[in-house]
Amino acid sequence: MAVTGRAHPHVSRTMRSFMGQTPSDYINRVRMEHAARLLTGTSDTLGDIAAECGLPNLSHFHKLFHATYGETPGRYRRARQRSLIQPRP
């Protein structure tokens, strides 16, 4: 990895030994946490949320989200989304 000045396998091994996860696992976890916040706090489409999380492939987004939270993004949203308070005109 150019930023660290180390080879990718070295960075992966080191991160796994200290954090118990690979760089890809870490990044995907952060992406899914961000997606969960967007699902409950906005009315953005799933496609928009996936793209904002850096996953323009909606199928891959669904797969990662389901693996992280055990349910689809749509079901997660329906179960947790708060009613957004609209300002008075």
C-alpha cells in the first residue's frame, strides 16, 4: 500500500494480528455502519445510499449489509426508521 510504504500482504497481516480483521473487513464495516445510519436517518434510495458508501453495485451492497446485520437494508430501514419531523411552513 503506497500510503504506508509497505506491501499489501504485510499491512493485512499486521492489521489482522492487532485488530483481528483485514483492511477490507475494516473498510466494509465502516461502510455498513454509515449505511445503517443513512437508512434510519434519511429517505434516500437504497441505490443512493449504496453509492454514497462507495458500493455502486447494489447487489454487492445488499450482500455486505445482510452479512453485517442479518437482514436486508429494506427490512432494516422499515424496522428502525424514525419519523422525520418536518418543520412548520
